[in-house]
Amino acid sequence: RDEHGPESFRSSIHQMQKSLIDILEDPVIKNVIVLQTVLQEVRNRSAPVYKRIRDVIQNPEKHFYSFTNEHHRETYIQQEQGESSNDRNDRAIRVAVKWYSEHLKKIEDEEKIQVIFLTNDRTNKEKALEEGITAYTCEEYIKSLIANPDLVDRLACVSDEGKEIESGKIIFPEHIPLSKLQQGIKSGVYLQGTYRASRDNYLEATVWVHGDAEENKEIIIQGLKHLNRAVHEDIVAVELLAKDEWVALSSVILQDDGQNEDDIENEEEKENILKTSVNKDMLRPTGKVVGIIKRNWRPFCGMLSKSQIKEARRHLFTPADRRIPRIRIETRQADTLEGQRIIVAIDGWPRNSRYPNGHFVKNLGSAGDKETETEVLLLEHDVPHQPFSQGVLSFLPKMPWSITEQDMKYREDLRHLCVCSVDPPGCTDIDDALHCREVENGNIEVGVHIADVSHFIRPGNALDEESAKRGTTVYLCEKRIDMVPELLSSNLCSLRSNVDRLAFSCIWEVNHKAEILKTRFTKSIINSKASLTYAEAQMRIDSTTMNDDITTSLRGLNKLAKILKKKRIDNGALTLSSPEVRFHMDSETHDPIDLQTKELKETNSMVEEFMLLANVSVAQKIYEEFPEFALLRKHPAPPPSNYDILVKAAKSKNLEIKTDSAKALAESLDKAESPEFPYLNTLLRILTTRCMMQAVYFCSGMDNDFHHYGLASPIYTHFTSPIRRYADIIVHRLLAVAIGADSTYPELTDKHKLADMCKNLNYRHKMAQYAQRASVAFHTQLFFKSKGIVNEDAYILFVRKNAVVVLIPKYGLEGTVFFEEKGKPTPRLDYNNEVCFISNLCSFLLTCNFNNFIQKYLSL
């Protein structure tokens, strides 16, 4: 502790706590008493570990009990003069253990109950033994359980960050202590930021600097020593290198094969590949990691790379996330774990170890198994997917449920309107419905009716808190992880046809040019006359024989939507593209049997236009009423450098893309056509999507820039999907207060709390998108599993020094194809560092084994 400082000590203790909770959660460990003194200490040190221990205590099958020893007459003690708080707590623990031993002796039982005191505090253990208490370290106790040898694998390899646990060559520089780092950051010697490892190059990362310093916003880190044991998402301190040492982001794709962890010379050889001469304009601020401010380690999913040494206990674990380094673990069950998806936790990363040390936590199941892989992608993307607790479910309406007179207060009865919904096939969580009719003065009334979820989810209860935590519904290929319980999502809130439902309605009066004359908002009750799919609605619109009220309403909506869309595009709204696929599943096995790119119909656009219009109208209303507390959504304009790949790609086909404004970009994309290359425009729009910034939620009182770049709208929010987005529930509450249909509450008008909520919502939405993509990737792999070699047209998106990134439009599939090794035929491709061009048919791809390519690239 003296040598490495309290920060290093705390880090080791924290990792040890996480290891012990892994063991305590195992079904084998039962009948445990956790003292109040210990719970308080854990709570102070680690909120996540504290939550896990509370969950274990609440599990009736585990027989874990908390004992309030600090409030019990016979176990409470006062701190003695000259005694430290830590020593007083250690003594309090020993007093409580002694009392429990005496207390349990009084119980008449055939079998004598022995109380065992577990502690990793050496001094406390020695004093306990002196006082006649049976005491073990956790390691000693776990190793004594000879019937459960697998528990030993879960013991953390605990050591201080800088302490070498075995002899070996020093690889990494020493981390500077936290106290000195903080002084250096304050004086400007070091910069603090979030470390982001590269997916494509394990010897490269960037650090996104915190604060307002626009210069050096992103710093490049290259080379093993400069990366200095940082792990993706750690908060690190960086020292900038001299300008003559600055580099450009590499165009080489390097993957860590992990063949020989001691072969540092091979690593240095790879690092030399990165150091190539580039144009001075491409050089970026470059630095090195000098210390860790906060570790953001989590349990990692992946697979065991079994050692080739017979009967070896030490093996490498390969995480599913390519941004995480391999982890060295010790296990006696390598034969059992080979071919399984497992969870591993990092314990520490000594200076003399190429990889961090960790321990085995849990076996998830066989790799390739659908249930296992789904669990992996949910865990890896931090998607809350546990069943809703009884505490949450207790706030659901009691069934049978019906609309009461009280529900009708402040609500308009719109059941007479010809309302219908239009959704994808199989949709059960129907958020929105529409109506369109001509009014007496010749104008048109259009209504967007949204499920009134906020009626059922009241602020501050357990159901509300769980929905806020989840943030969004996550749609995987064959399952849905609901944000709200199914009773609401698929029943009481879902705007199904021919049942009365509570809604929040946005109603406009427009003229035949789709110009808005009046807007009003009202809580309502509706009765949808039809739940249609996009295809069914399109068929009605196109039919020459159908002229019923629903069809007439749809045609009116479609006509207005086309006018609205043209206006948006004329204002500079972007029409982008991304390759999306739809799977057709076998009804029995649920395996994908067909895969095709999604085909969008006019009705998709029709619904989208009115949802956008409702979101804009609601954003204007809530901002007008709550200029400091409106929850809005913005899409920042990308920095000019983001467009480099797009401009270069177009230039390779003698086309010019203007990026001065969204309107200029939209217009130049419309003109970017090539008669001999019909797919070119779609490819350019796909590339444009990659250039965009992430759209985010924010609180109006905490930001000045409201503009939504992609939609070319000065203000925007999300109102139309409250069943699947928590942001929309908050917007509903704001709107309800604005029109006098509901009362406010303190958190709704606290901009700091709203800002924190937006941070969580942005994170959850991003993780949901990644999880959905991973699900598509896995099901694509399943689809091709039995296909053998498949030849398809592909287009080159990016050229790297040792690989090309290609897109296969038919399957919406993108992947990296590496060039052959030296001595083998290599495809001839011209490039200039990172020239990005689009080629026609990628002929060399036709000869590769498509199945192997899919499995290698799409491995989770």
C-alpha cells in the first residue's frame, strides 16, 4: 500500500470484491450471514457489487441473511480512543461472529452448527484466530470445497497494478499514481479522456478528451507501450508526444492472433507496419497513456483459446468484442469449456504481462447455439433482459381492465373516427394510428393517435423506474426485449383494432397543399377500425375497386404525405440508405430459411411523414411551455473531415459531392448517378450514413443547438413510440401538463435530472442498435451455415493496406476480405494510403469460401 499508493490498493480490493461476489452468487454457496458493517463498507466501495450482494440476499433459495449488528445491543461497539475506523469495524465484525457462535450453540439440533469467519484481511484473520474464532481466507475456504473444484477458477488473481506476480521481462511503463495524474491534468501536462480501442487494429486507439478544448479533441495512441494496458472505455490520462512524433490513423487492419504471448519482437515488427510516410495534413495529435484514472472493466463474454501445452492450467480467453484484449486465466476445466461461450472478469494487468490476468465467472452454453448466442449479444451490449420483478408487475392494472368514467376526465371521445394503424407484419406493440377526413369547410383533418402509455406508468413507481432504466425496447431477429411488461406492450397500450384504447392525439387542420392551419393536442379514446400491414395498406391504396372509409382515409393520407416529403427534401432533409435485411423463419425450428433485403413501400413513407410531423409539432409545443425543461432530440451537423471518405469515393467516379450544407449534400447526392453503375447512388448514400453524427436526446435548458441536421428541422423530439421508447413517455408527460390534462412533479422540471436521464437514454438506444445488428449478423451466419460456397456480386467500399471492405447488396452484408499472404497471388488494387473508392464487381471475392468468410467476419 505504501509503495503503490492508496489508488492502486483500492483498485485491487475492488477487483477482489467483484471476484468474491462471482463466487457468492454460485448456487453451491448457501447459508451466509452478511453483517451490516460489511454491507456498509461494500456500499461505499462499489455500488454494482453492493447491488449484486443485495440481490443474493433477496434470493430465498440462497439462504443469505443480513444482520444489523450495528443496531443490536450485544454486538454494537463504540470506537475506542486512538482506534482507527477500519480497526473499529474489524473488531465489530469479530464481536458479531463471536456472538453468533454463542447464539447458535443454544439451538437444540442434532447437528452442531459451526460458524466460519471468512476474511481476506490478514491482520483481522490473525486476531480472530487468537480469539478462538474459526477463520479462513476466501481462497482457503474455496479450496477446501473439494467437491466443487470449479469454484477455484473464479478466484481473482489479485495483485496491485504495478506488482509483478511472476518473473518476466518488463513490457509496459509504470502507471503514474492518481494523485500525481490529477496535479498534471490540472496544470495541463496531461489530458484526461475516454480510451476507445480500434475494432480493426489492436495496436491503435483514440482518446476522446473531456472538456471544451476543441484542439486535441481526439488523440491517436499507437503501439503496445503507448497503449500501456488501457482497456476500451477506461478513463485515462494521456501525455501528448512532440509534433514530429505525430502520426495518422493507420489504414492497416491488424488482428491479434495471440499465438505466442511472449513474442514481443513480433509485436514490434507489426508496429513498424503502422509507421509509413503520410501527407503532413493527415497527421493528428498523438500521445501515450501514462495512467489510469478509472477502470471501466465489466464481465466479458467470449471463448477459451485452449493452450497447446498438455495439462496446462493457464489459457487465453478471446473476448467477443474485438476491442477488448485477450485475457489470461487459470482453469482446471479447459476441456469442458472448449467450444463454449463463457464469461471472464479482468483482475489486473501487471507490467510484465502481455495480457491482463482474469478469472472464469460463468459458462453460458455451446457456441453457435441460438439461445447462448442471444444471451451473449444481450450481455455484451448491456441490454437489461431479466424478467420483470414482482415489484414492477405489482403496478400493472388489475385484469379484467376497462375504461372508467375517471379515465374519461380530460379526454375526448374519438371512437367515431375512422382510425387505422399501419405496421410491419407480426407487430403486436402498435404505438400509433392515423385518420384523415374532409371537414365542412373543405379542408382536411388529419390525426395521429399515439398509445397513452403515461396513463398506465405513473412517475416514480417501480414500473416507471424499470422502464427508465431499460430506456428502449430491443428488437432482435426472433424475439423482442420489451421496455414495458407485455400486458401493456401487446395488450392494454397496443392500439389494436376493434377495441377501445386510450390515446394521446395530435390533430391538424390542413389545406390541400398540406399547409397546417390549426394544431391541437388532446388525450382521447379511440377504436381502431383496422390493423394493417404496409403491404395491405398499399394494396388498398392501389386497388381500383376498394372505396370504403378506411381506403379513402389511406389515400388522403398518402397524397398529403407525398407533399410533406417533397417540402422536407426541398428544405434540405437527407434521404440516406443502409443495407437492411429481413429473415423468413422456419415455423418449427425458428432457423432463418430465407433472407432478403427489405423492400420499402409508399405506405412506409406515408406513416413516417406523419410521425415526423407529429414529433415536430409536439416539440414546438413543449418547448413553448417549458423552454428550460423540454426533452428534445437533435442531430448535430458532421464536421467537414467526416465527409472525406464520401468525397473521395465520388471523385473516383468523376462526381462531385458538396457538403457545405444538408441541402447542398442532398442535391449533389440526387445528381450522383452513373448509367453503367446503377447501384452507385445507393452506395454513396450508404457511405453518407457512415459520415453522420449520432442523433441524441437532450434537455432544452442545457443546450443551445436544437437543429436536426438529417431532417433539416429547427426543433424535434420523440412523441410517437411510447411503448418502445422511454423518451416519448417523458414527452407525453410534458405535453399533458402543457394542455392541462395532468399535473407535474419535481423531477419533470429538474433540468439536471433530465440531462442525466438523456445520457442513459442515448446509451441504451446506441446499445440497442448494436444488439440488433449483432442479431442480424448471427442469423445471417445461421442462414449460410448449410449453404456451402455461395457466389454473389460485391462492391468495394473501402481499401485498406492489407484488405478491402466489401458490401454484398443482396444480403445487406458487409465484411473485410484480407489479401493473400506473401508468396501467394494477391489482387492488384491501387491505393494511396487510404484512398476510398467504389469498384464494380469484386471478382476475387467470387473465389473465396463464402461460408468461412461469414463465420470469420461475423463472429460475435
